Amino acid sequence: MARTSNFIALFAATMLLAASLAVSGCAPKGPTYVDAGASYSQSSLASVYALADTSKLSSQSAADTTKLRHDALTGLRRQGGSAAVAADLMTKTFPPSTRGVPVYVERAVYDGTQALVVVEAIGPATGKLTTKRLWVLSNTGAVLFVGTK
């Protein structure tokens, strides 16, 4: 009887651990962050759109962007180092009321200037986040480029 109880307790503990790992594996990790020394010009910048996967947000309402943006920036900060610095720069530069949720953030050089390249999922106030907006920011937060696709 004791062996059966021990087996049931071990089984229950194992299942609880598996469930907690599964749930934590599904938690949002923030936007993709890249710092690989890339260099872009205005003519090559359009290639960045393809690097940003906005599909996980395409069914989300633009009305929910405040929370989604907060979660994304928190996830970026959790990556530490230059990713956290990027999140701080984005927080300082973009108004809190923006309807954009960052999905791709890259430290790169843009036309010879150190910059942060950001792709956000955006949408109309009453719509879904189905459009991509690309920003290039200087290290001080100056907007060097903005475009949508």
C-alpha cells in the first residue's frame, strides 16, 4: 500500500512539474532581439520587414496594445544587456499611447550611424495588428527613418 501511495505522489509531482514547464515555455519572451553587427542603407532597409514575424499578433485588437506593448518591452528588458538598453530607448522615444507592439529589434548601423531598428505590429484603432511599422532610431532616440508595410 505504501508503494502505491509513493508511486501516486511521485506521478503527481512529475505531472505538476511537466505542466509548469509547459506553461512557462508558452510565456511571451518579448520581441526578437538581434545584435550581429548588420549594416543597412535606406535602400536595403526594406529587407528588415521580412525578418519580423507579426503573425502571433495579427489576431490581437489594436485596443489591447498598451498591455501587449508593456509585455513586449518587459520581455526585451529580461534579455538583459543591450536589449534592455533598447527597451529603455524605445520607452523614452515612443509615446505611451502608440498602437505599436515591437516584434523585432536590432542593433545595427544605418547609413553610417549606430542605430536601433525596430519593427512593430500596428493596426487601426478598431482593427487588428496586421500592419508592420519600421523605425530606425539613433542612440539618442532621434527618428532616422519610419515606414509601414
